[in-house]
Amino acid sequence: MKAVLCKAYGPPESLVVEDVESPTPGPGEVVISVKAASVNFPDVLIIQNKYQVKPPLPFSPGSEVAGIVKATGDGVNGFKPGDRVMAITTYGAFAEEVKTEARRLLPLPAGMDFTQAAAFGLTYATSDFGLRDRGELKAGETLLVLGAAGGVGIAAIEIGKALGARVIACASTDDKLAVCREHGADETINYATEDLRERIKQLTDGKGVDVVYDPVGGPYTEPALRSLAWRGRLLVVGFAAGEIPKIPLNLTLLKGCSIVGVFWGELARREPERFAETMRQLGRWFTEGRIKPHVSATFPLERASDALTLMADRKVKGKVVLTTGD
């Protein structure tokens, strides 16, 4: 089978595509014939040795996959060859076949194709955990989404609307903001051309926002924090801007606000029952048409480096997906 390999840490163009031996499932494991695998920002980091997970070289990047069960190992119950599944694998998904633990598998919701499934789990589960669990977002509250045109950003917009919140989407270009409006954003802010704090004041009549969903970091976190309402919550999701901001902690005292970490990967590991509940709720919302992944481009597996370069250059709207072509 063909696999995209990181043989030495470096930029996306350093990846190679080679023939490797097909995996064999061990106890509790399955092998999936990959139909689609999506690109996420951690994939850009992991190939440069900048991510908290550090697999041994060589390895295939790719954390999100959809396909058909090819084989199962001893002790696997609930899945069999031929089942349509999706899984979050941390790495290894950029290949024609991937081996993973059976507990990571989920059946595809009714009406979901492989491309949508590959773009679904990681972004929507992260945003759902952030908004419903860590942020306790309630109907009638105002949600500010930074980096709103990215995968987790669009998921946050749609989940915020499903929960009954007013959603203000922030992005760096007008075409990205147009995508945000297509997915339900009530208001938009171009933080490349507008003053973020002043625009938030205008849109909230000076009251501020209740929850900030921040996968960006860098120069936008502090002004967003300063724009929180009393008892507001700032959700720390990631640092796509490349800089971890340093926050004056007196702001939390003055506003009575909270800075809350959102590490969905640990939820899945530590609280599998809560993870399962999250995925069931997301499946219901998908079936009801309230959420739908935005896939802006697809590439064949052999062009994984091109897809990762788009992600690294922050040119992706929604999700980019690799397909195996078979």
C-alpha cells in the first residue's frame, strides 16, 4: 500500500510517498481501508516536531480518517469487515490503510459520505467539548469565534447556533467571513481591517461577549479577553497564529471571568463515556441538518504536501480532505 511518510522532521514538502507493508491488526485493533483523511493544523506541527505527540520516525501524519473496515483483531466486538467507519487516530491516517484501536471507531451517521466523515470528528468534537462542557454556553448568550473560517471555527459557529447563542465570527479576509455567514454567523468582524475591541463594543452595545472561542492565540487573545462581559469565559483551543500569548491576570479579577483550557484529546482518553455522548449529539445534529462540514478542497493522497502547505499558510476555509481515489 502507499503511505505518506515523514522520515525526517521538516516542512510539508519534505514528506515522501512510498510503498509500505500493509498493517495487521493485533488484539483489540482494526485495519481500515482509507477512503478519505482530513488535514488539521496539528498535522503541520507534528511533522516539524512541534506537537505534544511525538511518534517515532518514520511515520505517516494524519489524525482523522473515514473508510471501510478491512480486518479485525482478536477481541473486537461491534465492528466487522465491510463496516463504514470514521476514526481519530492522532497520526497514521495519510495512507491507503491504517491500523488503530477499535475503541476509536465510530459508525458513519446516516447520510454522511466518506469525505464529510473525514472532516467531521475532530473539529466538531473539539468545538462541542469547548462550548457545551468547558464554556457552558447557554441560549441567549453571545459567542465570539476567532479564526472562524477554519475547521473548528465553522464547527463552533454551527454548534453555537444549535445551542441558541448569538454568534460573532472573526476572520482575516472578507471571503472567509462570507463562508462564516453561510454557516450561520449573525455578525462578522474582519480583524485585519477593523479594530477588534471597538467592533465588539459596537455589536454588543458595550456589554461585551459571554464566551470567546480562541483557536488562534497571538495578538487577538488579549483584546478578545478584554471584550468579555462580566463572568465571561475565554476558551483556549490552540495557537494557529504561532504565538502563545501572555495575559495580564488582573483582567480575570476585574471582569470576574475565566480562562478555560480545551484539550479534547484528553477528554477522549480520560472520559470515554462523555466522548461517546458528544459524538451521539453531533450525529443527531448532522442528521437534523444543523451542522455540516465545510470541505473547501480535496486532494489525492499523493498531494498531501500541497494540502498541508495550504494549512500551514492559513489559506484553508473549513477543511481540506485527502482521498485515496479508489
